Amino acid sequence: MLPKLMLVTAGLFLVLASACSDDDSSTTSGQVCDQRDALVQSVQDLASINVISEGTGGLNSALDNVKSESEGLRDAVADDSEDEVDALETAISDALDVLSNLDGDAGLSAAIEEVQTAFSDIADAATALADELANDCP
């Protein structure tokens, strides 16, 4: 079951990375793209976690970092992208809640489907955000 979780996190990284570009046409766009790139890096870090060796602590730490970067992106994006950022932040918060309700690493194995669903929700929200940012960061 844990490999499925790793596939979900890897898919999440690919979704965000697919929207990356170094073409910053304006300061605002550049700020959005820079912050988006920081979010992509935090998701890449999440996707590269060895869940078996790092357990729920590693997942919590990585998710906290993704949350911090999404908050930074919120500060950089235009108002018309805030719904997508809200959805991503909600999905991250929900995933943190799922992890906080686990009984340690043994709970992770027992609740793997719930964890996978939470990570899939993050991937869905990230996809919507990447689509929204496609014009700012082609």
C-alpha cells in the first residue's frame, strides 16, 4: 500500500512541475512563478520521502512545508486565483488532520487508503491551481 502513496506524491510533483517555466514577463508574474517554483520544490521534497524510514513525522514535516509555500503563493497570486489556492490549502489541511489522527507509524499502515485519498485531493487541487497559473507562468 505504501508504494501507492509514493506514486500519489510523485504524481502531485509532476502536476505542479508541468506548469513550470523560466519566462517571467513581469515582476508580479515573476513573483508568482518564483513562489510557484518554491511550492513545486516543497512538493518534490514530499514526493521523495521514504515513508517507511521517515514515517508520519516525515510526512507531517513535508506537508507543513508545502502548506507554508502555498501560503506564500497565496500572497503572490491575483485575486482570481485565490479559489484554487484555497482549495489547495484546504486539501493540505485535511491531509495534516488525517496524519494527526493516526496512531503513529502503525496507524499509517492501517489508514493508508485515507492518507492516499488526502494526498489525491492535494493533487487534484494542485492540478486546478496549475491550470489557473498557466497564463502567468507559461
